[in-house]
Amino acid sequence: MKKAKAAGADELRPEYKQSDLDGLVRGKYAKRVRASSNVVVLDPEVADLFPNAEAVNAALRSLAEIAQRAGVRRRRNR
């Protein structure tokens, strides 16, 4: 038994209308998501040193406390 021919790449299924798809923008909210995201990706060799997120947070808090005692000022990039 032969398979039915697949619709071409440029053809829409009958239930969709081209007019419904006009005006769509790829990545419309990407900038907003990137600005509000707090995800940090660790290098694999650094991630291997910490068993979980709590350990990473504890280490960073300790480092921040040491830096604060040493008088290191915090800078933020904008």
C-alpha cells in the first residue's frame, strides 16, 4: 500500500488561513524574556564542584560576604 503524498512545504492545511498568520513576528518577546531572566549557566567543570543549587548559592553568599568585608564594591553592567 502506498502512502498518500505529503502536502508541499509551502502549502497550509485547510483549517488554517493565511490571513490568520499575517503580522506574526518571530521572537517578539525575546528581549523582554532575556531582560527578566535570572538563569546562569555554569561551565561543566564548575558545575561538577557543586552537588545542587543550594551549594552554589551558599558558596556565592560566602564569597559576597568576604568581598564585602574586604571593601570590594559591586558593579552592575547596564
